[in-house]
Amino acid sequence: MIHRRASLLALVVLAAIVTVGARRRLGAAEPVASPAGARSVALANLDAIKLAMQKSRGRTLVVHFWATWCLPCLKELPVVNRFAQEMRGQGVDVLSLSLDDPKASARVAKVLGENAPALTRTIAKVDDPDAFIAQFDRHWEGAIPAMFVFDAQGRLRGRHIGEATRPDLDGLIQDAAPEGAASATAKIGK
């Protein structure tokens, strides 16, 4: 268990350094400076992320973790972007969360603007790696890219760790549907 938590901590060490030195706690997503002309990037703590997840109740939700320093993450961004655009009208929301250092917000905005303009522009602020992991999947070891699919009632139905293809994403969504619940439960139990 400690090894899993250490993995997430290692992946977000830059964000952890910033949050340790932070002088105030954010209760909700807050804009972070972005380059001129770019849409702003929000910084969200776990409470703000939970609120965003609750707003998707009644719809299937894909929570997507990535970072600008993660090559597989960058490769999958256009795929996730197209998926988010196409699935929005079919009852599927995609909450994309960068695990970059908040000081890298300009880079996050640039990467999203060039590769995935339809994705949410949010950097996750990780204060407590254990609580952060538990919110999404207690079996997650912190590796990215990672996607977690929640059904309309907010129950975890599937996960994909590593670079995702469109067939991977489509499979996750099928698992979130009521008729796919049995296969999703089998995946989560592994």
C-alpha cells in the first residue's frame, strides 16, 4: 500500500513542492496565469474535483489524468479530445486533470490549445496523495496516463492505465453502461 502511494507522490513531486510552500488553501478551482490569448487553466484541490464529479451525476464520467512531461499522455491527448467531443452528446463527460506543477500552467494551456482544445483546463492540486488516490480508485498506483470511468450514479466501473486508444475508450464506456456492469466489476476486482 505504501509503495502505491509513493508512486503517485513521485509522479506529482513538482506539484507537491509547490503545495507545501503555498500560503493559502484553495476551496475551489481557481484560475492560474496562462499565456496571452490562451484560455486560463484552473487549479483544483480534491474538494473542487469532487464537486466537479458530482456535477456529472446522471451522466457517465471519464476522469483523465495526464501531464505535459509524460510522453504517452501527450500522444493520447488528441484521441481523448476527439472522444470527449463525440461523446458529449451521448451522455458522457470527460474531466481531464493535469498533474503538472501549477507553475507550468502556461505549458498546460499551450499543450491543450494545440492538441486537445475540448478538454478541461485543470491542474490537480494534490495535498494528500492517499486521499487523492482513494477518491478515484484505491487500486491505482499513481501511474499516468490514467482514466477512471464512473457510471451515472458515481460508481467506479472501469479503469485504463497507460496510453489509451479509441477502442480502449469505447470499451470503458461500454463497461459503464448497465449491461456492461458485470464485466466492469471483473476488471476492477483485478
